[in-house]
Amino acid sequence: MVRFSRSAAWFTGSLLFALQTLAYDNSRSDNLAVYYGQNSYGATHSSDTANWQKNLATYCQDDTINAFPLAFLNVFFSTGGLPEINMANTCNSVDSGVFPGTNLANCQFMASDIKACQARGKIITLSLGGATGSATFSSDAQAQQFADTVWNLFLGGSSSTRPFGDAVLDGVDLDIEGGSSAGYAAFVTRIRQNASGASKPYYVTAAPQCPYPDAYLGTVLNAVAFDAVYVQYNNWCGLNNYNNPNAWDFGTWDNWAKTTAINKNVKVYIGAPASSSAAGSGYVDAATLGNIAQQTRSQYSSFGGVMLWDASQAYANGRYDQAVKNAMGAGGGGTTTQPPPPTTTQPPPPTSTTTTTPPPTTSSGSGVSCAGVAPWSSTVAYNGGQQVTYNGHLWTAKWWSQADVPGGAAGDWTDNGPCNAKLVATGAATSSAAPAKATGTAPKASASKSSPSSAKDGATKNVRSSRFFRL
């Protein structure tokens, strides 16, 4: 009896230790988040099918990756009032089928993979948006209603149309790359309210783009609590310019985390391409990224780890994810805590410091006023909302852009119409589009928060490539 009791105690203690070891700890500074779902490698290597995206459980066999945002819930309101999800060759409405009366893919076969990954201490969240997503709200009330839909379809609620069956995801990620920020604070607040008192923690993350503040999420990040932000560092302010203090802006994000963020324990990640083919630029080798991560951790307590786009690229690139994890080294962390409680009242968004470009105005004569607006330049990095003149028209940047001609195939610019001939600018001195602070050519994302460049190969079934690492 004594021997049995001791054995039982030893077994119980070992089991508890194992569970504690496997539990996800958001407070750590060595976590690795890797996006899954868009088969980015397949989008750039259509003939190398052997290295296309595998089932989710494939990437959970070791302790390298800690968090998997599933990409993407890309359409908010579709047939039957329900959203759409598209995860390329793993799950899409064409190959996987849909729930009757909807265009929502039925991916219940993924339930066992999701639960297997969670059993290994990983969190699986749902990423909303993406570069081609129809991700906008008309009001706070619509956003709150949609939060309830997401809660019932994917998180702790219940529905007869749950795409992942009885698997319960661990939260949501906002990867909003167009439209406006309207309604998102209300969406997050409602998700927090639904999660209050739940039997497990639910996490809310976002994937803003450097430079700070993000064009679409800036006011949202200031208004409601986030657990982590996966900053996309593959623009001129990113990894290629790490040694340029005028470009690399992690310190600004750290200051936001400590002084402005609602959750002062929010973690800030360095987001990076997992291969040279995962983005047009911004890729650095694993040793370099690991060194940058170590230096950033030593300087900024908000540092939470590294985010990669995406799992397929990392595995095809000689397990880049594993190499980065090892190069980053171990970081400290406290005990796992519940996410911040929901706020009952939504604080008003702080006044933005971002200069916005006023809409074009007409003047005497035909056309819009282009007075004081500089001609487009291929050497200037433009942020969303900035304006240029090109071929006698006024153009407004939809998102971060460099070297993409207004009216070109990339679709980076909105044509505001022909300039009034009397008011076309002749010089660049008064341009509202300031050049990038970094010297040299700014990194241009191939799958970025920048643009919805979508590519489908006949054999890949909704494999998407985009211009930032993923999106």
C-alpha cells in the first residue's frame, strides 16, 4: 500500500509537471508564432508539390512553435449571413464542401489536428482579414454581432455550423489590411466579454505593420486590450534596416506597450519572412534573426518572441523555424495568466498623430486640385493615404507602396481623377508623401500588409500569394 501510494504520488507529480511544461505561457520572451493556412510555399513553387503545406498536426510534432494563427477568415458576411474561411490546399469551400445554405467551408476533419496541437501546449487562433479579405464593419453593433458569431462558430460558444467541429480555438488574431478600423474595438470588447469567466484563457492578437502606428489598427490597438502584436517587419522600417536607427522602430512599439496599450503586459513580436520566397524582401538568415531577437530582448521588456510567415515556407527552408528558435535562445517568463478582463466601457480612441491626406477637391475648371502634390517617384516609400500625381491624374496610396506605378498591375493606388491643368504640381518639395527615413532602396514586400495580390494555380486550389509575408 505504501509503495503504491508513493508511485501514485510520483505519477501525479510527473503528470502535473508535464502539463505545466506544455502549457502555453504568453509572458515568455522566446515564443515562436507561425502562421498556417495559406500554403505560401505552394503559391511560389507550384510544381514542388512535395513541399506544399501539410496538415496542421505535422507542424506540432516538436516544441519549436508555440502559437499557430490559422489564416484566414477572409470574408465576414457571406451567403446565409455567415463568414467564409479559406486555408488554401488544406481547407477551402471548393474541396472541403460547405454547410448547407452558406459558403462556409466544412473543415471538421481538422478537429483532431487542432486538439493534438493544443495537447502539446500550443495555442491555435483564428486570423481574420488578410490582404484580400472582405473585412469591414458598418457599425459597432454589427461588429458586436459578428463577435458573437465568431465566438459560436470557432471559440467557446455553440452552433450547428462549426467549421472545426468540437475543437475550440484559443482566440482571434486581427490581420486587417484594408478598409477602415471602424468597429474593431467593439469586436474585441465583445470577444473579451464572451470569454470572461470561461474555463480556459482566450487570446487576442494583431498583426500590425511597421512603421508605427499601423494604418488600419492604430486606433484599435490604443482602445482595447491585446495580448500580443506580431509586428510585420519587412518594409523599409524592418529587418534589412535593423542597424539604421531611423528605420528600425521596435523601441517605438515598446514605448506604446508600456505607456499607451490598455494591457501593459502586451508582448511585441518581430514578424519575419520564413524564406526568401515568402516576401519580396526582408528575409534574413536564422542566425541574424536570432541575434536581432536576443539584442531586442535585452533592451525591451515587451519583447515576446518572433512571428514567421509561414509554416510551409519555414519547413521547405530547412526548418527555418527550428533554426530561429534555437538561435533566439531561451527567454524568461512568469506563470501563465488569464488575458485582461473585458472593459465594460470602451475608452475613446486617442487623437491620432498620423497625418491624413484630405480628399481631393475640385477647383475652377475641370479636374481635381493637385496643387502642392508631388509627382510619383519610384524611390519613395509611400504610406496609405498619401497622394501623388502621375500621368496628369491625382492618385492616393491604398497602403504602403514603393516602386509600384500608379495604375499598374499591383493595384496600390486609387485614381482620384484628372488634375485641373492649372493646378498640377511641378515640384516635389510640397509632397504629402514623405520618403522613407531609411537610406537606400526600401524593402518591398511580396506578401504584405501592403496589397491584395492574389494568385491561384489550377492545381493548388485557392493557394494565395500576397505581397507581405502572407497576407
